[in-house]
Amino acid sequence: MKKEYDFSKMKEVSSPLKGKKISVGINLSVTVIDYFKNMSEQTGIPYQKLIDLYLLDCAQKKKKLKLGWAG
């Protein structure tokens, strides 16, 4: 190992983590978890990944949630 290194020719590179996923805490209903766990068993894809893929699809298609409460 050298005693000194010349870093003057180094170039800045973007972070390999840029654009990656972030960890969040979210409370989901048992019905939602059961639905995706069942789908996970059918497809072999982890249920967390399925939830992420579904939400990503919604975001990319700019889907709007239809809310309606009986009143």
C-alpha cells in the first residue's frame, strides 16, 4: 500500500443509490396483506414486491382514487 495517493485526477460519480427504494413504515389492513400474500403464493413473488409493483403501476399511469362515502 502506498504512503500517499494522488486524488487530483479523480472524477465525481453519481451515487449508486440514487433513485433506489427507500424504506417506509405503513399500516395496511389485514385484507390488503392477505390479498397480496395469496398472490405471492400463486406467483412466487414476495408480497412486498407485489405491493411495490402495483403502486408503481398506479403512479406511472397516474391513476386516481375514487372515493365515495355514504352520507
